[in-house]
Amino acid sequence: MSEFGYIPEAPEQSFGNNKGIFKPKDIYNLDQADKWTNYGQLELIETQTASAVATLDFTSIQESTYNVHFLTMNNIENATEAYAINIQLFESGTIENGSVYHYAIQNMRTDGSFSEARSTAYASLYGSADTDNAEYAGGSYVYLYNLGDGAKYSFSTFHSMAGYDNGTDHGFARFGSSVLPQASTVDGIRLISSVGGGNISGTFSLYGIKEYS
């Protein structure tokens, strides 16, 4: 009996082209060999842990492989209280840090208040809620689209929460979207303080989302 239980021999298996009847063990083995079709799966590119750094760069994002990236931010803090952690993009190796990004965000607090903010002249994509530099840490996830497509704009969506203490309010959430409105090939991302100059901390993992090609 051949691999995956076929007699006399198994058909060739590949991502996007699986044939036959599969046992759970077959599926596991094919998945480990990157031959099992599972669209939308997350594939880890890199995890980095930062402790009070001014910037954190992901410079090997595999932009020619993935059209959609997924970034997680865990246990995040900003040395400057009430500042978020945001994202700047590298265009063909050159960081874009000018006031050219657009964003629209919604803020929600546990005291029942809501607010919104927007800009067409900002220096980064928004990435998280404002964080407290001492008592609480936050978390966020960000989807980034079209980074490697030089004919399209790069844009993002995010959801985030953080504990924040202003005397009466202890919870803060934010969601929104941002765009770099210029067609370019993005081959890296940089994490920074939302205002600049503040050091950031946390664990950051960048994934690619598998698609059929």
C-alpha cells in the first residue's frame, strides 16, 4: 500500500489539487507537507518581541507571495501614555513617513462615550487603541491588503482594545481603516508610536493569508 492508503499508488497531491478519500492522518500529513487545500489559512512569517524601542521593522514580509497580511499585537504598551502603536510602510525599501496617509477610526469607552476621528494628512496607518504606559497593556489585530501589488493602493483595517485609567474609565476600544493613497510596491512595515518619539513594547506576529494562485 502506498502513501495515503492508495493501491497501487497515490495520485500526486498539491495545494489546490487534492484527489481521493482522506483519513484524518492523511490530511495532517498533507497539511504538514503544504499539499492540503485550506484557503485562508494563516502562515507565520515572523514574530518579534520589543521592549521600549523607538521602531520595530518587518523587512521580509513575502509581499510577492501574500496579497493579504495579518498582524497581531499582544501585551502592547507605549512609553508615552495615551498614544497608540501605528504602522508606516516601506515602498521598495524606502520608508514612507510623510503626512500622506488617510484614516478613519471609531473610539468606544466603558463610560459609554463614543467618538470618531479622521484625517487625510497623517504620517502612518492606525494600528491600535491608545495604551496606558504603566497599569494596563493592550492588544490589536490588523489586516493589510495589496502590499505587494504596485498597481494598487495599500490599505488596512484593525480592531483593538486597551485598559486605560483616567480616574473613572478603565476600558477603551477602537476600530477603523487606513490607506496609503498611492500605488506602490510595499516590501516592509514599521511599527511606531502614533505621535512619534515614544518607545513601544509588546509581542508582534506577522502572518500571510494563503490564497489560491
